[in-house]
Amino acid sequence: MSLEPLVSLVQQTPASVLTKDALVLVHLIALAVGIGTVLRTDLAILRGLRRPFTHADFDCVARAHHTISRALWVLWFSGLALFFLKTGGDPSEASAKLMAKLATVSFLTVTAMIFSDVGLPILRAQVGQPLVALSLRHRCALAILAGLSVGGWSTSLILGGAATTQTAEWSGLAVLMACTHGCSVTCALTAACIVPLLFGQSAAIGGNNVEPMRPRHPTQDSVIRIDRAA
């Protein structure tokens, strides 16, 4: 099979277009890594609510948080590079969608920083006890962070994939961002409040013979975290 058609296509394509395509590809990969890690972490934590939270579980969440942080760095690099390619560094030339993307990634970054300072210490202190036995204050804190993270990554996915956002005005995109974040946080807080009622007192005596959280694909070492935004 000859590679001449592909080589010819690359040679005929302007360097600026090739650069943009490469940055978009890197941006999408980082987005997929971030969303996948967030969802896998949240699901793993939900599966292990009733048993004692182990050191291995905490290490998994910490590694996942580190993976998400690196994904955010890649999003910042590729996103800013695309911003300068499209606008020449002039904010007045940026579309509403582009500004919404920058706002979303900024919000995810702040959420990730707060999780590092608030969420991880809460989880570290809970080692040896079931997560469902956390105090209401701590459950709500983790739920808010998880909701903000899921909302932020969901908004990023919508902004990157929905064609209707191409020509949308800032007011419409702001409503979209508020709805995705608000719905995610509301669902997370509701779950944080009703989980102890569903599991009852049996959570406090969870067995110690349950294996720690692991990703569904045992060949992968990186596990997952409860937040984010992100």
C-alpha cells in the first residue's frame, strides 16, 4: 500500500491547518482522559460506599486526581494555542463559544485545586471507615466538588461536540453552563443526603474482606478520583 497520497495531502495542506488539526486532536484526547477518569472514579467510589475506605482506595483517588490535573494542563496548553491561532491574541476577536470554553476550563482548574486542599484531606481522614459514615458536612463538601467536576467536564464535552454552540451567543452559553453545573451539583447533593438512609447502620460495620477499588480493566494501573474539574 503506497503512502504517496497521504504524503501528497500533507504537503498540500498549509502548515497552519496542520498545526490547528494537531492541537485539536491533542485537546480532544485530554478531554477524553479527563471525562473518563472522572466517571470511573465516581463509579468506583459509589461501588465501595458500604465497606471501609482503605489506603489503597485513597491512593487510587489521589492518582486519578493527578491524572485529571495533567489533563487540565494539556487542555490549557492546547486551548490557549488554538485561541492565539484563531484570534491572534486579541480577545475581541474571540467567539462566545471560545470564551465559554476558557471559562469552563478555568472553573475546572479551580475545582481541582479545591479538591486537592479539601477533598483529599477528607478522604485521607476517612481511611478505615466506610465513606457512607462521613459526616453530613463532609459528604456535602465532596458531593459539591464531584458535581462541579462532572458539570464542568460535561460542559466541555457539549461545547466541543455540539454544532449548535458554534453560533450561540454568550447569554445562551452562560445558561447552558449554569444548567449543567446546577443539575450535577443538585444530583450529587441529593445522593449525599439519601445514601445513609438507603444503606442504614449496616455501613458502619462493613466487612474488611472486600477488595479495594480497582478499575474495570485490570491491565490499567491508573485508577480514579472523585473530583475534579475538572
